[in-house]
Amino acid sequence: MTVLAPDRTRYTHPDPGEIGRPFRGTIAPALDGETFTETYTGTLGPSVRATGPVLDAGGEVVALVSAGLTVDAIGEDLAAAVPGIVGMGAVTLAVGGLGSWALSRRVRRQTHGLSPGALARMVDYHEAVLHAVREGLLLVDGEQRVQLANDEARRLLDLDGDPAGRHLPELGLPRELTETLCLQGTVVDEIHVTGTRVLVVNQAAARPSDRAAGTVVTLRDHTELQTLTGELDSVRAFAESLRAQSHEAANRLHTTVSLVELGRLQEAVDFATAELASAQRLTDRVVDGVDEPVLAALLLGKAATAHERGVALEIDPATAVGSTGIPGGDLVTIVGNLVDNAIDAALGGEAPREVHLAMWVEDDRLEIRVEDTGPGLSEEDAGRVFERGWTTKDVAGAQPKGLGRGLGLALVAQAVRRHGGSISVRPGSGAEFRVSLPLRVPVQAVR
């Protein structure tokens, strides 16, 4: 280090012989108050030096200081540091290579030895299949959190956006479906009713590499098939009622013929006309009061079925329903299931066992009331009656009450909601169900 005066006179120098002699190098920037560096060949040879000013209290430059290292000294220091640098580089390279090899092995093990290209193709195929398949698919982890849901699953469950990362109870699904999925047990072709659909649910444990990893859930839309099944059941019931009527007609004919053979002509006429008048009154009441052919046929069939089972189906004389615009299949689902449940309930009550049905149009809405003389419903049952699986029917050897059956009223509630209507039940002795549906066409006069 050298200390010098503003006129270049050296005050200090590593070589005492240079003290008092002029400084060699640039000092102009330092005289202006700046510190700078330069490479210059001085008395000690080529060196890299830094020169700066020494200021007094008033900010005037009173001296300069220059310090540096010779190029030879820098070279020697660098040469001494090279082995350490090279050794550290070699160690770093070895550690990096070993880490890269270990990471590569782990990645290949996790990807089952697939190359990046094969892995990219598999992801593309995976995405294509998920979007193209017509079955709903859910992957749920062990913490009941959705990891994947394809387009069809989101459509069938009416989910807004991608549910990945959300827990099952947060999806707003029906309680019974949520409980089934949360149990994460094996489920085979189990029927579940949502707000607008009937779904067939299958669930199985996912075990990649023999380790538990949640469940795989598949969903199939059963709505249209359920509707067709309901219509088929109604047609089958109607055919059974015709068979019953044919059987009863044969019995009445044999009775009438026997009375004639016994010479009891008046009794034969009275018997035949009484039975004919009763059947004709019911037919006239239904045909005149109900303009929907499917619904009229359903009511006639249910009346015959109820009579065969010992229950009287009474149709209110004020019943008057024109064209409603509501699909016949939905009317069959609603009215057919309500009447069937009412007949079953009436059979559990005291005689006389009756079911009362009334339908009318009021304020552009179709009103339906079904009442039975059965034991009725408690307040608790009235709150659960439209849940899937709820039932009051005991089946010997079957599952406990409330499980495995009870789909009819759930389908009724679903059909009513689908058409923007409402449904209610009155608890107490002799249950009463009321349905209100908005008409889809202007009210038409009933014949």
C-alpha cells in the first residue's frame, strides 16, 4: 500500500528507496474524489491496484492511498487454489452424478420403467379414454377425497367444475350415496336416486402394486331404463288386471247361467246387471274424468288389481284431468307408485280397506291426492319416506326394514322435482300424499 500527496509524492512504499519519489500511475479520478481500479506497471512490476482519496473535515482531498497486488502474486494464489477447485468440482460432479442416477432409478421404478416418451403417450391415452368413456368414473383416496372425476361422472352427479381435491361430503350428493361412497366397501350394481337421475353404482378397492389406495367408483345412468321398467310394470299390472277381470267375468257368467238353469230368471238378471253397472260406473268415471289415455288405462288396471287384493280403489267423482303435457311415463311413475303404496298400506289396516284418489286442475297445476285407510305414518317416517331404501314392508329373510327396497317413492319424488312440482305427506292414521305439478300445455276441457 502506498500513501501519497496530491502532487504524487510518496509518503510510504514497500521499497523504502521509493519514498519521496513521484507516484507512477493515474491519480486524476482520485483527485476528483472518486475511488477507481486499474492495471498498471509500477516499480514492483505489473499490478492490479485501487486508488482513492483521503478527505479532511471540509471534504478537501489532502492525500491519496493506492493499494494493489502484483500480477505474479495473483497468479501464484490462483495456481495454489486450482487443485482445491478441481477437487471440489470433481466431488460435486460425482455427488451430482450419483444423485441423478438414484433419482433416475426411483423415477423409473415409480413409472414402471416407462420412458418419457412412453409416459407422455400413456397420459394422452389416459386423458382420451377418460373423456370418451360413457360411464362415470371417480377415483377416491383413503381420506375420502376425490382424486379424479371424468366428464360423465360430473354430468351424472350434477357437479359444477372439477371436484378433484374435495372431500365426498362437500359435493352435495344425496345422503345415501355419500354414505355408500364414504364407507369405501365393495358395491355391486347398487341403485341410487339423485335429484334428477337413477344411477347404478359399482365400487371396488383400488390396490396398485398390492397396496391400498382408496376406491374406484363407476356410475351408469339408469334413468331411462327405470322409466321403461316402470311402464313395463304398469303394462304387466294392467295385463294381470285383465286376467283377473276375465276370471271374475267367467265366474259371474257361470253364476248367471246357473241361476237361469234353476229358473231364477229375475235373480239372474239382477245379478248380471248389478255387476255390469258397477264395472261400467268405474269405467265411465275414469274415461270421462281423465283425458290422458295412459293414465286412464293405469287407473282401470289399478282398480282391478286392488279389487283382486281386497282393497277398494275409490276415484273421486270430481276427478277431471285434460291434456297436461306431462310425459305419460312420468305420470305412470307418480300415480302408479302412489297408488301401489296406498294399496299395500291399506292391506295393513282394518276393514274396510280403501284407497281414495282425486285429481284435478287448479291454477294451471295438476293436483293429485292419494289417501289410504292403512295404519299411517309417524312424524319421523314422514320425514324419511322419500329417501331411497325407506320402506314399511317387512320381507322375510330379506334385509332389515328400510334397506334393499323402497325405491318407488324415491322415484316419485324425483319425477316431481324434475317437472318443478312439489310433494308432501300427511302423518298420522291413514297417510295422505299430495302432488302438485305445473301443466306443460294450456288447460283443455275434459269430456
